[in-house]
Amino acid sequence: MPKLMAYTMKRPSLVAKMTIVIIVIAMAATKGWSLHQMDVKNVFLHGDLQEVYVEQPPGYVDQTHPNLVCRLKKTLYGLKQAPRTWSNKIGQYLVTSGFQTSNLDFSLYVEKTDHGIVVIVIYVDELIIIGDSDANIFDFKKLLKQKFEMKDLGELHYFLGIEVIQSPKGIWLLQRQYALNKLSKYGMTGYKPISIPLEQNVKLSADEGDLVEDTTMYKCIVRSLIYMTIIRPYLNYAVGVVSQFMQTPQKPHLEQ
């Protein structure tokens, strides 16, 4: 179990790292725990602001004091402080409810009592919850609903483009739909599949072939492949090779 530390207002991370998400899922698979998911409704409207002022809105200007400004008490979508205030608010609530944050990731919370253990991962408005008993998980869900407007999504099935399949034999992570969407987006659905990510002994250089017309597309494709390495580590080498030419990609790099 990660080392725990007290909650602090100066939190460097607003969302959990994907490595932490995968570790928590692996923990659930190893221990035979179930994975659950909750969604926060209107997430950025929950935060409380300290010192943010705005001009009086049109139609509501105080004619006797037109130069006065209004102080915002609640966050709004588009406000740069909104993500931070939401992170602080739910963090404070969890800590006062008995949870502790991990020094590995400030979006990872753990509650360990004589009745069991509950682990939570927060990714903006998405919460992944695991625990050693469904009763503890349901009790925590009930606690959250009393404080925030939440939607209980039940067992985890889909998270950030990753499909999650739970069974008594283990937990499977898939990115099939994500991959199909990307192939369709970049007009590659008609391409023939290959058995290896990169041809053997292939050597690419920075000054061969014609430049790719749409360099933005090349960069987006590489970023999509990088995301797929989360559960497909065998792609790491091939993705590392094509990533070297992000600045001036050429057609041989795209064809690989």
C-alpha cells in the first residue's frame, strides 16, 4: 500500500496519472475486488472561490454604484480556477471523512479501518472506487451522494477510451473501440493488419522522402499511439521510433 500523508491545500496534481489508474485496477484484479465508477454532475460548479471579482453583468448594473464589481462565490465553467477549487473541495471532504492522500499521487485516496479498506482514484469528474467488500463501496457511494450531485455508474466498464471487462477469472483492459475510432478518423480502416508493430531492421532518418503535407495529423497519430501503449507495451519501441520525427515528419515515417 502506498505511503500516506496528510491533505494539503497546495496540490500539484488535479487528475490521477494513468499509471496510478492501471495500478489500482491491477490491485483489484490481484485481490479479487470489484471496480466501481461514479460521475460528478456539473463538476466545476461545486468549487468555492476565495478572491475572484467580475464586472457587473449587463442588465444588472447598479446605477448608483456602476464602478463596483461583483465577488464570485462559486466557480463557473471556463474559469481557470475551477479545476483547482473542485480538486481542493472534494479532497478536503474525503480527508474529513477519514481518507488519506497518497504521496504517489494526490488524486489517490485510501481509507483503512477495522471494517475494511476503500481506495479512490479521481480523474476530474470521474471516480474509480475499489474496496475489499461491496458493502464498504456502497456505503461510500451513499456518503458521496449526500454531499455532491453524483451519478452511480455501477461497475467500471469504460474509462478514458479503455474498455474494462470484469469476470471471476480477472480483469481485461481493451482499447479496440478507441483504435477503430482513430483508424476511421485518419482514413486507415482499409489498411491491412500486420503481425509486428515495425518491420525488422528498418532504419529511418530525418532527411529521407517528401515532407508530410499535414504535420498536425502525423503528430496526432503518434499521440494516439502513445496513449495506446498504456495497455499495449509491445508498441513502445515502434512508437518511440516514429516519435523522433515529430518536428519534420516525412512520408516514410508516416508509412511505417
